[in-house]
Amino acid sequence: MLRIHFTDTDLLNTRVATAPDPRWELVLSLRHLRRRVVPPRYSAWRRDVVSQMPYPAHPAHPGPPGAYREVAVDPYWEDIRTSVDGDRALRIRALLDGGVNGLLRSYAPTMRWLPPTLHVRSAVDRDCDLRGRGLLLQPSYFCHGTGHLPEDPDAPPVLVYPAAQPQSDPVGDKVLARLMGATRAGILIAAGTACTAGELARRVGVSAPTVSHHLSALRDAGLLRTVPHGTTALHVRTRTGSALVHSSCE
């Protein structure tokens, strides 16, 4: 168990990473490649990577780092980024609804927030005092089951954790898709938490111009609203939009 101790200043300086960390994705993916048994989520990925690795192609010796990255990480970057974007949207909603305490509580069961200490499932047993530096929460596609924190007490505190996997109702999704088309249904479902147009495009798997077209139609129908956010804009379902999504799942 990893125990991370917060001060009031640490809570003020805690934030969620805005993008995947390429170094962590590389390191954590390599751990899955070297295991005999991997979580089902990574089975197809591991099989494809092993089949494409240049010599030496054994999982214990995957070859030069550059070659490995080109085969094992780069082709999957959109999936990695979509996973991190989805987790970030979930955490932003928890932060808006419950402040930093709500954010830290949202990580259960991987983490347990017992103020002023965050208890994290980990392969190591140790305590970490943030000492006013705050904590960067880094969601990761290839992180599974446990969290990771640099062992160097003087290194910037970054907690790498498994990005939340989206939950969906296949039956409800199909009903909504028949009503308004698969792309608009996908956008409306994804906009349950505030997202940028780029995040929605990645989640639904369409181009930015296509998303913009459908966002306009969903706004005109009163199903979605757009609010300014710094230099960009966030899109989120209205009550009517949420009611439509929920009714399709009943």
C-alpha cells in the first residue's frame, strides 16, 4: 500500500494531467509484454506486438526502444489518448461536483481517500509526504490494478494510475443510434461529462469538422450546450439530452 500524505497546500496544488505520458505508457506496456498472462484488455495488443517485433522478437528482449515504441505504442496512441481523455472528463466532473475531496474520492476502489492521506494500491509499501508540492494525477492506458509513484522523494510527485474504463449499455446505444444516427448518438453519450470538440472526435472516431456539424445540430435540438472555457469551449448534455440517453437505456 502506498500512503500519500497531503497538507492544505498540497490539496490546492493537486491536478489531473491533460494528456498521456509517453514515457510511462512505454514502460508500463513493456511490463505487459514480459508477462506470461496479461489482463484480457491487452491480450490482442500483446499478440499483435509479439508478431510484429523485429529480431529479437522474444517478449523478454523486445529489441531497441525506438523499434519497440514504433510497434507497441505509436500505432495505439489514439486509443491511449481516448482512454486518458475519458478518465480526465470523469475526474473533472468529480472535481466540479465535490471539489478536491470529491476528486480524490472518485478513485475508489483503486485508491481510498481518508483525509489527509490517500491510500493507493501498490506493489510497494511506503509513505510519501508531498511537502506542499501538490500531486499530479496521471491516468494511463497501460497502467493496470496498481498505482505508481517515483521512488525518489525529491522527484516531482506524479501518481500514475489506471485510466477508468468506460461503461456502456450496448442495447441503449443501439436504440439511440436508430433514433438519431450512430455518430450523433455517440457524441451525445460521450458528452455526459464536459468535453472539447477534439476529445469528442477522438472518442467517437470521426473528424473534427464532422463533430462540429453534429454539435451544431444537437445544440439546435436543445440536447447539448456549449460553454466557453479559456481559449476553447466545452460541450455537455442538457437535462433534455441526458433524459433522452437515460430513457433509451430503460
